[in-house]
Amino acid sequence: MGRLLALTLAYLAYLLAATIGSERQQHHVQHGPCSYTFILPEVEHCHPLRDFRVTNTLQRDSPSEAEPDSNESKQTKLENLESAMENNTQWLQKLENFIHENVRSGMEEIKRTAVHTQTAAMLEMGTNLLSQSAEQTRKLTDVETQVLNQTSRLEIQLLEYSLFTNRLEKHILLQTQEISRLSDKNSFLEQRLLALEARYGRELQGLQSEKQQLQEILERQSRLVSKLQGELGSSTFNSTLLQRQQAMLTHTVQQLLAMVNHCNEMSNMPKEESLTFRDCAEILRSGMTESGIYSIQLPNSTQTIKVFCDMKTRGGGWTVLQHRTNGSVNFHRGWRDYKMGFGEPSGEHWLGNDIIHKLTSSQEYSLQVQLKDREGNEAFSHYDRFYIDGEDSNYSLHAEGFSGTAGRTSSLTHNGTQFSTKDRDNDLCTCKCSQLASGGWWFEACGPSNLNGIYYPASTSVVRYNGIKWYYWKGPNLMATMTTMMVRPANF
């Protein structure tokens, strides 16, 4: 506050000096550390007396003179003093007015200057604020741009993550469906496995039961052999009688041979030659339409044999090679029996591999296999071309052109499979299929078929491996009650 007052007074003094001039009176006042100089205006028509002297302390700077002691001088001095006081009072009033006027104008000038200065400062501050605001706005815009760019990138990443999540969900769904499908398939396979285990368990029980029965039969046979050995010792004494009977039988046989020769001579007559046939197809063409037993003469041979002719099935003319219907004939035989044939044409029989070879190699024949199970269901398998090789090739099988209702696939083995019996093993298995599966047949590695297996009656419920088999019709569960193999010319 003191500094502001000093500045004000100094400014006023400057104005007074500029107004009054340098010739005017000055008065200095010392106030503390500050010094104040006042320039006094001159009072018009007021000049100091020549004999005026200042005697008070305010005018102590005046030179001292000797004061007269007379009353007149005192009265004069008093008047002069009053006059000076009046002049001084007027001067002070003018000074006060001058100071008031100049202080007011100075204050107004100071205010204007201050307002101008403040306005400039405020403008500068406003400019700075605008610059800073523009800079902050630019920075804020940059930040907003960065935020928008970052937001866009985040949105793109979020979209990519969403698409990836959708693909992953689809993949998981497919994997779940695949796992479910595999689980269902696994359950199905487990059920089949359990069924197979149960079925083979029953078959194993049946085999164990058969084994027990065979052991019992073997024991009975052993006892019978022992008994026969005892009887053999006692029958030795009767050998002489038997020898005489044998001689009589030999004579009888010779007589029968003579009769047979006579019959053969009669059959060689021209009338009889016209009645010979090569197969049942020729017999059917000759007008004989009833199924039954007929004689045929093998091609390129004078040998005649009796065969059963089926004149009804699929147009007739079939020469029967094999027939089974009741299990009365044992088919578990050796090589020679299957070569020559066994059984009766009117019942169960095997025509013979030699005869089948000679017959089927003379011209093209087709094969018909007739089947019937214990429920009475019938089916057949037909082969457009069928023949077997001779004994030097072990009667190898050849069958082509499969069709029929006994399965979608042929149950006969591949072409070239050799015939096997219990005493001659020609199959491709080390297990000897003929002994394992029973009967004589074209076994490859035991194979899917065996029509010469053991005949089990329809009342039997246990499936046996060594029974009659035609796999692709009924699988291993076939319980056949009738089988027939028959041939006729392919061009019939």
C-alpha cells in the first residue's frame, strides 16, 4: 500500500513539475525511507516583504536576523505573519484542489492504463488459453481417433473370435455327433458280441455233450470189442462149417455171373441199343416224364449205371448226384467210397466222383442245389457252368454263374478247390477239415459249405459245426432236413 501511495505521489510530482516549470518553489519532506518533493505554485500579488523573517521552526532554514524589541515591529510582524498565513492557506487550498484534480485524472489514467494492461494481459491469456484449448482439442481428437481405431480393431477381433467360436461350436457338435454315432455302433457291436458269445457258448456246450456221448459210445464199443474177441475164440471151432458154406456161396456166385453174362448178351441186341441214354435230359426228351430210377450209359464208355431222374423241378431232366433226406446213410467215408459212390439212387446216396467227372466233362452242364430246413423253408442255388476234374487233379471243383434264393453269394468254394475225405486231406487248412467238419467235400479252408456233413434230425436244437452247412443261406444255424445236387445240360 505504501509503495502504491509513493508511486502516486511521485507521479503527481511529475505532473506538477511539468505544469509549473522549473522556476517554481520546491519543498522536500522526508517520511521514513521515502522522500517527497512538493513544487509550490506562486501566489499572485503576494510578494514577501523585504524585512520579513521566519522565526518559527517551519522556516528555520531562513537566515537569522536581530529582532527589534519594539511593539510596532511586533505588530508589523504579526500582520505580516497573518498575511503570510492567509497566503499560505490560499496556496494550500489551491494545492489541495490541484492535487485532487491531478490525482483524479492520474487515477483515471492509471485505471485506463491498468484496464488496457489487464485487457492486453487477458487477451494474451485468452490467446494462450485458446492455443492451449486448441492443442488440448487436437490431442483429444488424436486420443479419440486412437480410441476409435482401437475400438474398431477390438470389434474386428471380437467378430473374428465370434466366427472362430461358431466354427469351433460346429466342429464340437460334429465331433459330438460322431462320438454318439460311434457309441451307438459300439453298443450294437457289443450286443452282437454278446449274442455271438451266447451262441458259441451253446455250441460249445453241444460239443461237450457230443464229446461225452462219443466217450460213452467208445466205452460201449470197447466192451463190445472185448466181447467179440471172446466170441471169436469160440467161433474158431466152427470155421470148417463156414468154409463149406463159403464154397457153396462161391458156386452160387459163379452161376449168377453166368446169368449176368447171358443178360448182357441180350442187352447188346440192336433193339436194346436204341434205348440207352447219356443222362436224364435225354430220357425226358424221349417222352418219359415221371421222376424215378433210370439207367444211363456214361459217355465214351459201355458202363451203364442207375440214377435218379428229377423230371419235375424247373422243367425236369435233372440227373441227381447227391441226395439226403433222413440221415439213414453214413456220409463220413473215405476216398474210395466217394470215388465209386455209395447208397441207393432211390434214397440217400452219392453218385461217385468218377461218374460225376465223366458225365460233366462230356459237355457243358449246369448245377442245381436244392435245400430245405426244419421249418419247411426251401431255397436253391443255380450254377450255369459246372464240372469236376479227374482223380489225378483230386476231382477239383469248377462252378460259375451263380444265382438263386439260397443266399446272395455262392456258398461253394472258389474254382480249383480239391476234394478231401477223412483219409485224404487236400484242403488249405492244417486242421484237416474233413475230419473236423465230417464227410467228403470241396474244402478250401473248411469253407462256407458242406452238404455231406453229419445229418442231425429236425428235433435237434443245438447247432453243430460238423453238420450240413450252406452258410450264405442260413449262416451257421442251418438245420437242413433235405439236400439235393443234380445236373443237366446247360443248353437244355
